[in-house]
Amino acid sequence: STPIETLEFQSEARQLLQLMIHSIYSNKDTFLRELISNASDALDKLRLETFRDKELEADTSDLHVAIELDAQARTLTVRDNGIGMTRDEVVSLIGTIAKSGTADFLRKLKQAQDAAGSQDLIGQFGVGFYASFMVADKVTLVTRRAGTAEGVRWESDGEGTYTIQTVVDAPQGTAVTLHLKPEDAEDRLFDYTSPVKIREIVKRYSDFITWPIRMSKGSAADGEDAASESEVDTVNSMKALWARSKDEVTDQEYHELYKHVSHDWQDPLETIRLQAEGTFEYQALLFLPSRAPMDLFWRERKRGVQLYVKRVFIMDDCESLVPEYLRFVKGVVDAQDLSLNVSREILQQDRQIQLIRRRLVKKVLSTVKSMMTTDPDKYATFWTEFGRAVKEGLLDDVENRDAILDISSFASTHDAEKPTTLRQYVERMKDGQEYIYYLTGESRSAVEKSPHMEALRARGVEVLVLTDPIDEMWVDAVAGFDGTQFQSIAKGQVDLDTDEENETAKAEREQRQQDFAGLLSWLTETLGDTVKEARLSSRLTTSAACIVGDTHDMTPTLEKMYRAMGQ
Ligand code: ADP
Ligand code: MG
């Protein structure tokens, strides 16, 4: 037989496995959801690859998932006849964790001292295949990549190393066998060799999976005969949730679908349904996650929703269906009239896809808008997590600019604790106030300490405190909100008391201007290239002087940003 190699897990993988072995997740049943999810993905991938590559020698006659239980040996096997993995794929996909943010997560977990805090953190982090080690003390994976001759056998107890070996007789696809922990044997709750228990878990977590999940009808307790001879049946209903009417589907079912498509372990914040009938029929089921992913602002991140055509999975991360600024939206779009052979390039040009995308965007924005009134706490969570991304839409999506402004919130001097919407700001505007005032900066405290704030504070005029890098960009591009223009208090003349200035005040101002004319021209000359002009100001109350940008100048933060980008 072929030699057995022993390899080490990557260090992050090793740490995660330790967490699994010591079983810190409260719900162990989820291991099965993860294995079935992977099997389903493998079947999707195989079907797609056979569309694209007609030469591929693969058997697609009876694609399915099978669950096999053996009470005597105390094993549970999840088998699929999908795409399978090569040796190198097993090493890179199973031996390492490519998932973005893993290192971050582990660091935070270390810092989270109290058990409650770490539980909460763990629940957010999907561990996928490694969840097997919550219930198994040894896992064996046998796989053969479709179209290749040799298979691979992988085995590990999760303690630092795994073995890998070439095998000759592996069937196409992947079989994962869990050798269940002895300590769970007596506990009915964790008896994962019980067919009743396993059927219940499949129904609960994986009912919507579009491939049949089969199990033997006989009970495992019947012995060997039952395993070999008894009939099998399909446990899941395979009903696409997006094609069913709303009142037929429970929230829990929606949430499980969300976890399958997003690989998130937490429930979504919001579920959004869309159905279009007529000449161009499609259904969509979209989700707003309850937390921003670690890679929300990384360049290489993936985005987009899953695309199905007539219930057939076509692709993950279909970026043509959602704009960049809504990259956190997850879900499924099922279109009736597309070809199964569509490629990403074709989709970008496709008029129907563009129409769907427009509808999806409007629906997401209107959902958030109604959340603002029906569930303000939920909206606040949404905005904290995703507001920074959504504001990019103010630049990118001119068509929906007003709708985006409408659902945006900003920190403001009105209430340090609570962000304000623009509508609320406008309602609080002073009589005669013409503009929505704002100041950009690197942090709230930097903005509040700014000398530009003094006059406005003294007069009780509210100022928006804009501290996200993107704020620098959109405030220049957006004309105003509902007819009221934005005005930076650091730029040009801020006219605070236009018509109130009476004759004496005017005379006084002119007198002062004359008194200081000499000083001002001396300052302007001495400071030379650094400033354009020195002038008297009514905007300061305690600081002696401040630097003001010209109306069209870049703000200091923006300048810094461009410099950082090398421009
Ligand atoms: P995720 O599913 O989030 O990518 P997992 O830990 O569940 O993370 O799986 C890691 C990777 O291993 C998968 O992305 C897939 O490429 C591969 N894999 C796992 N199970 C299977 C399987 N049954 N068939 C083929 N590939 C698999
Ligand atoms: Mg997975």
C-alpha cells in the first residue's frame, strides 16, 4: 500500500481545533449542518463543472448526500458524490484556514476573559468542517476528485497533526466519517447514532438543501442487516424557501438558509423577500447580517449573492446583482429565464440582471427605511455595522442618493450619545439657518476641539461630526438633503447671523477691520505662501486664530488620505 504521510495543521487551524475539542460551542448539533452544507456545495460545484467542461469524466446520474450510522462502531458518515478533492486541495482546504479574519478572531477570543463574552464571540465565528471535532475524537475523510483516478484518505484526532495517504478504490466525491466521542455515548441528547435524532437535526437545519439527503429507513440498532439491506428514503423536503409563500416558512427555516449561504453562525438581522412575476420571473431572498464581516473594507473581499436559474445553483458571490456599497447583503436570487451557461462576463451585460439589481437595491433601501420606524434598535445596529459601507453609495449610486441620505445617520453635536438623521437635523435648525453644518476630522474629539466649532457652539447651532474617511468624499459630491445644502464650518465664510446684524454691529465690524488692517496685511505678507489671506473672524470665542480652507480646498483629512494613497 502507499505510504502514510504525517503533516501538521497550520497554527491558526490548530488553535481552532483545540476550541472544538474542548467543545465550547453550546450547540453541538450544528456539526451536521456544516457537513451537509459542504456536501451540498460539492454537489453544486460538480454540476456546474460538468456544464462548463463537457469532457469531464464524472458521474452525475444520482447526485445526493447520504448519512450512514453505525451504532456498534459508534460512527456517523456523511457521504456525497460531488466534486471531491485532490490531495493538494485536502492539504490546503482542510489543513489550513483561509477564512479571512481568523487571526483577528483568535486574538479577540484570547482577550475575552469572561466565559460569557467568549461564548458570544465564538457564536459569531463559523468553524465549518472543524465542527466535527465537537462530537468526534477522530475524523476520517476519504475523497476522490471527479475526473481523477486516485483518491485520498485523510485522518486526524485534531491534536496538531493529520495523516494523508493515496488510495485506489475511493468512489467519486467525499465521505467524512466521525468516530464519535465515547463520553457522549450515554447521553441521549448527544446520541448521534440515533436515526431519530439525526433525522430531526437534518429536518431542523438542512431541510431546504436542494439535493436529496438520504438515510436508511431501518434503525441502526437492527444490526448489520439493516445497514446493508434496508431501504433508504430522503429526509429533507428539498423545497426552495424562496419559491414558497411567506406564511409556509418559519423564521428559523429562513435563518438556516442564511447560515448555509453566508457561512455565518449567527442569525441574520433581517430577511427580505422579493418575488417578480410576468415576463421576467424571479425570486429573491436577501439577508442583512447582524454583524459586519471582518473583511468589509478589504480590497480582496468577495461580495454578491448566490445565483440560481430555475432552482439550479449557478454561482456564489454573483457581484452583478448587488452594488459594491451593499456588499454585505447575502442571499439567493433565482431567475427563471437565464441560460444555465451564463458566465460572470455575460451577467455584467445582461439587461435583465441589471433590472433585478435595481429592484434589489431599492428593496434593501426601503427595508432599512421602514426599519427606522418599526424597529429603531435594529436600525441602529444595522447602521453601526454597515453605515460606513452604505455611505459609499452616496458617491457610487447617484440614482438612489436621496434614498441613501434618507436612511443615513450621523454623529452630531446635538447629542453625543445618539446619531441623528438628516431629517431630524433639519427639524432642529434655527430660524434663518440656511445650511446643514458639518465638520470632518479624524475623530470625534478632534472635531470637537477644533476652533471652528467655537462660534457655532456659542450660538447653539448643531454641527454634524463626520469622522469616516468616506465622509470627506461624499460631502463634496452631494448637493444637499431635501433642498438644504451641506456646508463645512471649516471652509469659506460661515454666515451665522445674516439678517440679525444691526447697524451698530456693522459699524463696529467695519471699525475693527480698519483698526486691524495693518496687522492683517502684515500677517498675509509674512505668512506668504502658507496662507492666502489673513482676516478677522467672528467664528472664534476662545482661540486666538484658526486656519480656514477656501470653499473649494481639500480638507486636511482628505489631503492626508490622498497623500497616503500616494497621490
Ligand atoms: P467553508 O465551507 O466555509 O469554506 P469548511 O471548513 O466547511 O469551510 O470547508 C473548507 C473547504 O473544504 C470548503 O470550502 C471546500 O472547498 C472543502 N470541502 C469541505 N467539505 C467538502 C466536501 N464534502 N467536498 C468537497 N470539498 C469539501
Ligand atoms: Mg462549510
